[in-house]
Amino acid sequence: MKQNLFNNLPLHVAIIMDGNGRWASIRGLPRVKGHEAGIDAAKKIINKAGEMGIKYLTLFAFSIENWGRPQDEVMYLFSLFDKAINTYSDELIANGVKVKFMGTLSLLPPDIQEGVSLLESQTADNNHLTLVIAMSYGSRQEIVDATKAISQKILNDQMTIDDINVDSFRQYLYLPELPDPDLIIRTSGEKRFSNFLLFQSAYSELYFTDTLWPDFDESEFEEAIADFYNRKRRYGKI
Ligand code: FPP
């Protein structure tokens, strides 16, 4: 089973890490404690994905809608992200992880923007695992941004309407080189996309688990990959 599983790995796994707040509430803890535990879970899964030989892992860390959360939660989250970048960057560099951030990054606090671009440049030549962190990310916004960029090219006579097709449109997404996710995992029992990779997920396999993100561990990740192994992907054909 393990042998087969490793032979049919998804190239790109994307995860909607949900349930930190509920994990904390059921323990009588403040929500932010759930986010702290969420960072530990993310670290485990990044290491596991690298170990298994998965080439692309995308984690939905902060949506563009998350800016609407109470300001103290948002501030705490960014202090956690800042701490995580400082704590783990050496390890990510040493483990051959290429880190990319995706989203409306101009909205991030300036010190986080600096940390983000430093980590991207420090890991740019790595090629073991590409880790994409979706931060301040909204898929509708991404599609609108792509449409605006294409419209501008047409206005500048650098492109015509006939040049627009699925492949050329893709070139205007935030990370055009990122392959479509083969598998999207969402934790915590919710079954929706929440504005995540809407263009890219056209033929993704979906995996839902009731496990809250802080409890999602290496063995659950393996289970999700094993489940993917049994899927029949037809891409609209027979
Ligand atoms: C989802 O739980 C969590 C988030 C939206 C926030 C941030 C994610 C982490 C801290 C995990 C790891 C981060 C990185 C950078 C890899 P929720 O708050 O929506 O939970 P709830 O639905 O139970 O309220």
C-alpha cells in the first residue's frame, strides 16, 4: 500500500486549514491558542509533504476576507506569522524548500512584507518542495486582477481579444508557474471553497475531514494521500 501510495503522489496538494478557533474554544482557551497550535500542525505537514516527495504544497493561511476579523485577532495572527518566519526560515532553507507567498501582499504590515520577500529570495534556488503560503489571498480578487492586467495589455495594443484563452489567462494569475492542485484538503468539517483557488481547482479532487486543523497530523495527511490514490480522474472524459 505504502509503495503504491508513493508511486502515485499528487503533484500539488492545497490545504484549507480550518478549525483553529473551535479547537481552542472546546478547550476553554482563547482563539489565538488555536492559531498557535495551527502553526505547529502546519510545520508537521510541511515536513511530511517534503519527506513524501510531494513537489507543491499550498496552505491557505489568511484570506482577504480574514481582514474583517477583530483587529486584535488579526494583529496576533501577524505576530505569529512573523515569529514563524523567523523561527523556521533556516530550517526551510536547509531542507530545500522554496517558499512563495500568494495574495494581495501590499496589504500586509510592512515588516511582514519584508520578511516575506527575504524568505522568498533566500529560498528561490531550492527545488525539493515548493511551499506556497496564500496570505491576504482571495481567488475572486486574483481573477479580477488578471482580467485588469489583460485589459490593460489590450488597451496598450500588446494583446488582442483573440489572444485570450485558458492558457494565456493563466499567465496573469498570481503564480502562473504553479500547477493546478491535484488534491484540495479542508479540515474541520466545512465543505466549501471559501474563495480559494477557484480557477485552478476545476479538476481538483476534494478531501474533507472533520478533524480540526491543530489535530491534523502526519497520519491524517497520509490518509488523505491514500484516498487520492483511489480516485479515478477523468477530466470530463470517459
Ligand atoms: C483557520 O481557523 C485558521 C486561520 C484562518 C488562520 C491562520 C492559520 C494558521 C495559524 C495555521 C498555519 C499558518 C501558516 C502561516 C502556515 P479558524 O480561525 O477559521 O477556525 P474556526 O473556523 O474554528 O473559527
